[in-house]
Amino acid sequence: MAQQLLVPVDGSPLSKQALEHALKEYEDASVITLHVLDPTDPGYSSPTDVDVRNEPPHGSDEWYERASEEEEKIFDDARELASEYDGTLDTDTAIGEPAREIVDYAEENEIDHVVMGSHGRTGETRLLLGSVADMVVRRSPVSVTVIRD
């Protein structure tokens, strides 16, 4: 039986590296990429440079529409990467706090393994900002592989 992998993606180089790792190391696995839209993040939960003064009001219908456009770019990039490895993947979306949504998704969707990137924050930035990967590792019901920079 093929494994079912969950790879959270946000468009960052590390999420791309995590997806690449999953595609290389788990050739026969079913890969699901999950993008979590964090409604508290004015930057559309992606590494896009955003000047909030020129963007739609945070939380507005226009803001969600723009976030959806960014998400589709993230998924297009993921599909393109998968095609380079002769792989396919499914995509899914969640809205909420990223670590919680990733763990909930793994619990509710028979995921066997999570592969994700981590920025490897240390010291004060880790204490202040936390780490999505750290929270997922601590709470995940399944094994987690973390790709660090």
C-alpha cells in the first residue's frame, strides 16, 4: 500500500525543498500539498512582498480573492515541480492557524507522513514568533520530516 504524504506549501524555497525531498524519497507515495491561509497574516500566507498600504483591506472579499490568486501560483509551482519528477500531487486548502490546520489535516485524512520545511529560527525570534514546524512535530499523530535551511 502506497504511503500518503502531506507536504504543507507556502511558496517559500523551503517548502519547495520539502516537496522536492518528498518526490525524490517517496516515489510511490501519494502526495498532497496543503496551503494554509492564515487570516491573521496580511501577506496572503506566502512569501510575496506585500505593501499593505496598496493591497485590499485585510480580511475583505478582495483580500481573500488576492490570497486565492497567490495560492493558485503556489499550487502551479508545486505541480510543475512534481512533473519534473514524473509525479503527481493533489492540492488542498485550509484556513486558520497553520500548525493546527496541518496537524488536524493529518489526523482527519489518513496521512502517513508529513514532510515540511522549517526556517530554523533560534533564540528570541523563535520565542517571539514560534515555529510552525516545531508545533507540528510536537503535535502530529504521524512521523514528520523537517527540511531546514
